[in-house]
Amino acid sequence: MIIKIKKKLLFLCGFFLLLSISNLSYSQTLTKGVNNVAILSGDKLQGYQDIISNKKPKKITIDGKLYLPDNCENEKLPAVIIQHGSGSPQSNFYADTAKALNSKGIIALVPDSFAKRGISATGKNQGQLSKATRVYDTFSAFRFLRTLNCVDPNRVGVTGYSFGGIVSIDSVESKLASKLGDGFVYKASLPVYPSCQNTFKNTESTKTKVHILAASLDDYTPSSYCVDSVKLKKTKGWDIDITILDSAHHGFNNSFPPTKKPKSWTFGDCGKIYTDDAGYEFSPKNNVSAKDGWKKYIKTMAKSCGRKGVTVGGSPDFAKKTIDFTVNFFTKNL
């Protein structure tokens, strides 16, 4: 009798646990404005091969700032994930962009891929954090949004700057989205001054609306690669366009003027790079593969064709143009 009761209790506990998971919602009280949130993600991914091969990453909880246009109840609203670049997401620009989106009834989430990993910036050493880990963070943020009663999971967009721009593009690749999206895809993506050097050999989009915002004077992530990438991806069925801002440098959304960053690395001279079906990056020009790990790949590329010294900066006018472009794009496409 006691055994039967215990079994019944275990069954009921398991039932209610499954019920709670299937109706998962964020337990913290969320209010209009900015909310500090925790996002369960993964760590230590070496490359996209780890995602494609279904490798389970080490668990980590990262920080995020969630901006709500109203209390999070049952009204289903669109949302945008804002991915930072090689610098911290604590810049006022991220908050200003999120608030501007809120003004149009769009929820905004700014994940922080650095703080909980003890990283302050990666511009001087991109080997600290792989693209695969950053993409995993983005889809983790997407999963977090789906736990909120006020988010429409079919109207979620992503934008990002520089390295975050790469993440915004690659999150639209079907090979990655099919592994991390749980059947959901981004409705719109706005990569801002991303590196477009790397392309999946058999690239296939999730049918997301993509628009790249690039800079004509970018010597960090040259926009010429993005022009070529857009042309190629259009032939592969991508819904993708590009706008290039005249007289703009990398980081044009910053309010400070263009400034030389002598210790930041650029791989703009390395030529086009490809990702194969297994998820490994390969540089034909330098005969370098990422099969030996992300850190070694970056170190070898730096020695082979990388160089230090880039220009970063913008103006209050460019910052406003970027925010206006962002709000208009997502208002139209979500």
C-alpha cells in the first residue's frame, strides 16, 4: 500500500512538473520599462560544428535587460533581440534603441554575453568567445522571450552590431536555426556593420527578412564583402538587401567621433571564408581551418593575414539615423 501511494505521488509530481514546463512562464514580476533578467544559455562551443553535431554545451546563465512598453500580461507583442558587438552592451545606445522600439509597442531584450564569462571586450582578442557561443546565446534569448505571456513568438526579430551583426546574419542560416530554434525562426534581422566575409557553402535562409546596414568607410569589417554576400544570397533565395551609409565608419552608431583603435584586430585582408556542411570555417586564401578549435583558428588567422589598427566612431547624427532605421525596419517587418 505504501509503495503504491509513493508511486502515485511520484506520478503526480512528474505530471505537475511536466504541466508546469509545458506552460512555462517567467516567474519574476515584470513591469513597464527596464527589467534585469537571467537567461539560461550554453558555453564553451568551439564552432558551428558543435551546434550542427548536437553537442550539449556547458550550462551558463547570462544577464539581460528586458525593456517592456507595458506590463507583461497576455497581449501578444513583437520583440527584438539586440546583440552587442566586441564591446560591452552597457552603452547608452542600447538603452536608447530599446526605448525607441518600446515607443512603437515592440519589446526589446539586450543579452550580455560578456559579464558572466568575465569578459570586458573581445576586440583585441576574438579568440575569447566563439561565434557559435554567441549564436547560442541569441537563440537562448529567443527561448527566454517565448516564456513571456506578452511575446508573440512568431514576431521576433534580431539586430546586432559588428560581431553582433555576424550573429544576426548567421542566426538566419537554416542549418543553425533548425538545431537551436525549436521550430521557431526570426521574422526579421537587421545586421549593422557586420563582417560578411564568411558564407555557408550551401547557404539557405529561414525565409527571414534581412537588411544589412553598413558603412562606406569601414576598415574593420569592409562593406565590400557585404555587397558581394548580398548578391550571392539573393541567388540562393534569401530575402536580403543592403544600405550603405556614405562617409560612415565602423561603429557609426556611437556618439564619439571616428577614432583610431591601434590594438583592435581586423581580418579584412584575409579574403572570403566559407563554412562547410559540418560547420567548420575554412580560409582558402590562407589554407586555415577551424577544425583544431576556435582559439587556434583565430591565432593562426591573425598571424597569416590579420592586422591591427582600425577606425571606430560616429556622431550623434549617425546614432539617431541608426535608431530611426532600426525602428522603421522592425515596425514594418514584425
